[in-house]
Amino acid sequence: MTLVTEIFDFFLPRFCPACKRKLTSEERFVCPDCMNKIQVVSADRLQFEFDKKFAVKKFISGYTSLYLFEKDKELQHIIHSLKYNQKFLFGKFLGESLGKAFRNLFDNWEIDLVIPVPLHHLKKVERGYNQSTFIAKGLKKSLSGNVKENVLTRKRFTQSQTKMNIIEREENVNGAFKVIYPGKVEGKNILLVDDVITTGSTINECAKMLLDNGASKVYAASIAIAD
């Protein structure tokens, strides 16, 4: 590391968002101990999640995720910092990790366009950014497709889905999205990117809109899977 970096860390120390330990100059965003505690999703679990959340509706042609989201554990603290504490660079870090883990898979999917799941404009103004956009930008290093934030929009404000069941979630996002530029998605293989996927209702609704507007295939990727 450079002397400038060491001086910067001395005056503006960085802390691991999970355990709050001060990071060294060599540690980027999360300490190695906390990263090692985050559970990586197995291939069998990924197949189970695809069959459960996407196979029946047939809007999503393939799905992958890197980690298992566990309540009150390390990854939840990291994603909370990303979404609510202005730590948007955590998104790029997580996106890079996702891309490195599944580079070959993304090559096989032949992605033309990467679209972060959009926030409603009021929520984006409140937060200051869309966390999924930064994940997509980090992921872009392992993809050939371009990241486009303004192709798909959330036209209707939706309530938080944290305490909703799957039926309530589907009703909550029904008709909530709109493709602004159909010509940009027509005939394209598109990758939808989100931070955490729970029931898949939001991803399915986004994919439906993209397919209705001429997309060839839609895939999905997330940092984590939640039960």
C-alpha cells in the first residue's frame, strides 16, 4: 500500500461493518474473519431456489447467487451499511466477488445488457443511490454486457415487503415496473441484478416486463438468497 493510503487510514480509519474492527491498509471493506463466516450458497441450493422461485413462471432462464443471507449475521450488517449508511462502494466490492465466482456461467449466458432492479424515484432520492446499481457496476468487470440503469423503471411506489408472504409480495409488485426504451431490450439477453432475493416476486415481475417488450432471455443474479 502507498504512504498516502496509510496516512488516509490514520486520519480517517475504516471499520469492518460486521464486527466493527478497524481495518488495516491491506483490507478493503470487510475483515477476512467476517468474510469467512458468511455462508456460500451450494450448487444444490441454487438449483432448489431456481426451481422454487422461477421455474414455474418461466420468466427467468437462469439464476445464481453467492451467499446465504442470515438474520443478524455478518452479511446482513454489510448489506445494511450498503443500503442505509452511504457505503455504496460496498456494492461494487460485492459485485466484483459475485462476478469472479460465476464468470464462466455469465459467459455461457451471453449477457448483452445488465439491469439493476430499479428503486422508485422517491426512495432513490431519499437514499441517494440504488444499491443494486453499484453491485451491477462491480459485476460488470466480469461481463461483456453494458450496465443500463434507465431502461427499466419502477413506476409505482411499493410498500416494504419484509413482512409480506409470497402472495402479498406478488400483489405488491404487480404492474409496478415499466420498460422505458423497448428498443434497447429487444432481442437482448438481459441480466437482472439485486442485492437479496427472497421470494423472487420482484425479479419475476421485472423479467415479465422485459420479455413482454421483446427481450430474448432474462437471467437473474443476487449477492444473497434469503429464506
